[in-house]
Amino acid sequence: MDLYDDEQALAWKAIDAGQAPAHSVGLGIGIERLCMAASGIKDISVFQQSAQF
């Protein structure tokens, strides 16, 4: 199993090749995890979409 998905592997290759600065950093967090952190709720299922969507 690879550590990175295809998009992450491309970013890593660009950094490794000097095409993107290594000090560039990105962070992704889903709205569900953000809501969990803000509310203190430990069960992510509370924030999952309803069946109608």
C-alpha cells in the first residue's frame, strides 16, 4: 500500500524535484472534523450527511 494517493505523490515529486518550495505546506480538514473539534463531540457520525443528500 502506498503512503500517498496520486495527487499527494505528484506534489511530493514536485517538491523533491525543486519545482515547488519545500516550505509550502497545505492542510486539509473536513467540515465534519472541524465540527467535532469545535463541539467536543467524539462521534463523527453525528455530522454525516442525511440520506436525502
